[in-house]
Amino acid sequence: MGAAEHAFTTLEGKPLNHRYVQAMVQRYAAKAGITKHVTPHTLRHTFGTCLLRATKNVVLVQKALGYANLSTT
């Protein structure tokens, strides 16, 4: 079985619209009482930062975030 093309899909297997994902992140941030502007990209950075702090492994972070070049990690 190959890798999935999209990480998040509808029940029909179609990719989620990026505007829908943005609205969903903002809706859940508001529900959580977060007043700061939060985007899916904010969550990506948070994931990368937490992974680096937990593992101290920048190569692992590079692979997890899909960066081809270590210098952009």
C-alpha cells in the first residue's frame, strides 16, 4: 500500500479545501480560548518546534516536515 496523497480528506476521500481547514483551525482555537491569530501554518511550526525540543534531532524534524534541504528546517 502506497502513501496517501492527502493527509486530511472528506468522507468521500476528496481533499479538504484549504479555506475550510483555515476556518476549522480558527474555530477550534476560539473554542479553546486562544485569542492569538492561529493558522494551519502556526500548527506546523508548533509541531516542528515541539518535535525538535523533544528529540533534539533536526534531521527527524526535516523529514517530518517534508523539507528537502536541512538548511531550510
